[in-house]
Amino acid sequence: FTWDLKKDVDLKNLSTRLQDHIKLQLGQYLQDQREEALSLLNQSEETIRERHGDESERRLIVTYGDMAWLKYHAGDFAQSQSYCQKVEDILVSSLLPEVYGEQAWTYLKLSKSYYLKAVDSFRKALEIQTDDIEWNAGYAIALYRTEEVKNLQETEEPPSIKQLHFALELNPDDAVLQSMLAVKLGAYKKYEEAECLLKKALKTDPDNPHVSRYVGKYFRNHVSLNLDIINRALKRTTQSSFIHHQLALCYKRKKIAEQSQVRYWRRSCIREFEMAVKIKPSFHLAWADLALLYAEERNLRRAEEIFQQCLLKLPECDESLSQAIHQRYGDFHYHHNRNEAQAIVHYTKSHGPECALALLGQVARAQGNRKKAAEFYEEALNCDKDNEEYLSALCELRLELQ
């Protein structure tokens, strides 16, 4: 039932991520919600029967195994044995690829630390069922994510590109795979094929949040390219806060790259961030980014108001989002309010005391204030005496000050 997984993940976050496509019941069981887990398993069985018809029994092998495990731990041994028998009846012929496939999806959806296991399980499923559309798509996604985690910088194309191509041969209209392949091809400067795939993906499934995510990533990575495609996407998906947010980030990079048109790009950023939060008022990260842009425009009162709203919403945010908001509020105090004390308070909540001080050291150094930078690094070393990075930076600064 649990594929020998360890209880080392954020179950609340996992449960949230699985809301739109529930295939696992791990989170509910580990949170001691057995009735909810059983209800979801029953829903899973109904969905599989509706979707796969005569082939549903093969697909239900994992669900039956889950039912057996759950009934056993609930003390209902008769029902547990009944489900075990169903599993054995299905397994009479052979070990089914559905077992490996469901195991692979479990690993893929759980956390980054299980991606390699997902790759291995999808491979085992494909050894039995070579041309299966679902297993090939899953294998492509697993390879993509594994390479992303490792941050591969190869001169030759990675395995995911070949697998994504093959998966699309089997299912040419899969918009998510199209957009994923576009991101990979863009990294190898195959822009023509990449943008052709993006156009197809946006035409096929413009409202799919996964498609939006990869389209946004492509344009963040290649901001110097023409933004016509993403603008056309906006005309079709005007209610996509995510697309507006991605376009705002593209304009933000334009603002940094083209110093001669800073105000134009900043106003473009503000417009898109405002659209994003209008469509989705709970988009707290977009609010924080918008606040910093107001601060750049010297509208400090409006920026402060927005940050205060964000701070009130922190209990609703996960840890990483809370840290990101504190980081931006720290930037606001340091760069716009010139309030180092408050900047340190929020940088500390974002990074920890030593990282906050080192960050201030980096900023001061970039601004040419070596003396102030050295002071920050000295304070950082007081918190983390053996940090070689801080010590190295401090030594360099002292040499430069001599």
C-alpha cells in the first residue's frame, strides 16, 4: 500500500498537490484518516471501471492491494483476505505492468527524492508493455524531472528528449508533453521546433495549468526571444493568473536587461502582476512581487500596505512561500526604506541569521561598499564560525580594502 515509503514528506502539501488527480491514498492513511482513505479507494475503483471497461480488472490490481492492506490494519481480516484473493486471481497470468506503473506514479508524485525510483519502475513497466501510452508518458516526465533535479549541463541531448519524442509519437496531442519537450529543446537552442510545440500545446490545451507552467518556464529562460506566443496565449486564456504572472516575470527580466527602457518594462510588469492578483486574489507571491515594483516607483505607502496584507496571510502559506515573502519584505526594507534592522529581521525569517547577514554582505559588495560588506560577513561568521564561503568572502574583502 505504501510502497515502503518513509513518512518524511509534508503530507499537507502532498494532499494539496493531489487534489485534482487523486490516485494515491497515502496521505489520508498516514494522517490517521482511515475512513477518508477507504472512501477515496472506493472512488478510485469506480473511476477505473468507468474509464477502462473490460480491462478494468488489470488496472484494479493496485487498488485491491491497497484495500487489502487497509482492511488488514483496520482489523477486518475477512475483507482483507477477500481483496488478497482478487489480487492473486489477477496475478495468475503474470506480474502486470500496471503494478510497476502505479508504483512509478506514486514515486513521481511524492517528492524529488523518489524520482530515480520512478524512472526505474516505469522502465520495468515498459519492459512488459513497450508501447503503452501512459507508461511512456510517465517515463518521459520522470526523466525530465530527474534531469531537472540534477541540473544537467550536457553538450549532448539528454535521454528525456528522445523519450519525449517517442511518447509524442504514441500520443501526438499530449499538450503537457509538447510543452515539456519545448523547454528541453530551448535549452539546446532548437528554438524553431520548440516554439512550434508551444503553439500546438497552447492550441490543444491552453487552460491546463501544467502547460501554462512549462510555457512560462520557457519564456523565463528565453526572455530575449519574441513574446508574441505568450501574448497570443493570453488572448485565449485571459482568466489565467499564472500566465499573467509568467508574462510579468518576462517583463521583469526585460527591465533588468534593457536599462534604457526601465520605466516602460516596469509599468508592463505592474500591469501583468495586477491582472494576476485580480484574477486570483490569493496569489500571495504575485502580491509581494507587485509590492516591490510599487516601491521602485517610490509608492512606498502602497508597497507597505500590500506587504502587511501578505504578512496577515502567512498562516495560510507553506514554509517556502512564507520564506519568499519575508525575503521580498527584507528587500523592501533594505533597498527602499534603508532600514537594515528590519531587513535583517525578515531576511532571518527567510534564511536564518547567518544567511541573512551574508546576503546583506553580498548586496553591499555589489553596491561597491566593501567596508560595510566586510562587517556583514564578520557578523555572519560569528553565527557560523566554520563557514568557508563567508570566510573566503571576508578575506577577499579585507585584501581589497588594504
